[in-house]
Amino acid sequence: MGQRSQIYVRYNKQLVIANYYQWNYGERMISRARYGLDYLTYYLKNGFCWAFTTKHTGDYEKIRRYFDVNFDYKDIVISSDLFKEWEEEKNSFENWTINDWVFEADNNDGRLFIDITFNEETNEYTLKYCFTNCKNQNPLTPRQYMDWDYPGWKTSEYIEEDIKKATEDNLEFIEKNFTLMTQEELEDYLNTDYTPKEREEK
């Protein structure tokens, strides 16, 4: 069946990343969230807004692939791009919208939503996140996500002690450094029209 999940990044109301994973869950999702959020912060602090809006030197793909890396397990899971899959399959799903395809993808282990607002004149930004269950019902904190997706993870014999410690560090880091989305913000995220727009060639 797999451990299917998705990670999304939205930039100024435009969905720019929609990664689909066959094997990503629990502490692995938390790890990807921690390091992915930190990496996005680097781009935003340095004003590299073009990485989200253009095909400039492959940075968009680099950001997308950064979420594939697990820095705690020191491995990688190759995600598929839901945008590309939509372009290939949309003619077979005439009653679907891209939102249906992206946000109703097969899911066992919840989702990560990341929302960026960036003022390109002042270089000021906000970066928010939330986790959800399979149904996108409510924003979950990292700890709520872990308790939902992997109850008893702290005493599980299937997680090594060093990974448990890394996970606790990751939970603390996310909670301390990033802002959780509200219910209203999550609903706006899900209900915005994401009909594809051409990314600029620069």
C-alpha cells in the first residue's frame, strides 16, 4: 500500500510545488519539514524570489528536490510532480480540476502545507506551515501530526534512539521558528484556483 503523502509550497497565492511521495510518514515527514522550511528561509532572507517564479538556472527544481532528502536518515525518496502528472492525465478526468488532482491524491500519512508571502520591493516575507490528516480537515502542529500518524512513536522499537532524539529536536525547531497556519488560512490555501500559469523563462 505504501506510505503516501504530499508536500506543498505556495508562493504569493500561487501553488508552485506539489510533491507526491510513496514512502514518507511520521518522523520522516517531520524531518523533511524542518530542513525544508529552513532551506526556504535561506532563499527568502536573501531575496531570491525568482527561485519560486521562474525557471532560472534550475533553482525551482532544486527546491522541490530538497524536500526529497532526509537529512536524519541520510537517504532520499524521489517524489513525483503532481503538476506534471496533471498535464499527462487531465484529459482522462474531464470533471476534475487541478485542485481535485493535487489535494485529493492518494494519501495514508497526511500532508504538509507551506505558505509564503513575499514583498519583492521590500524583501519582507511571511512563512507559515501546517500539517493535516488525510482529509485536510484541520491544521495540525508537528506534535499533533506525529501523535495522529505514528501513535506511540516515542516508545516504538522500530525507530532508533538517535532518530527519536532527532525527531524531538526537529519538533522543537519547527515550533520555535515557524508560524502555524490558521484554519481560515488553510481553507484559503485549499480553495484558491490553481489553474496553471506559465512560469517565466528567464
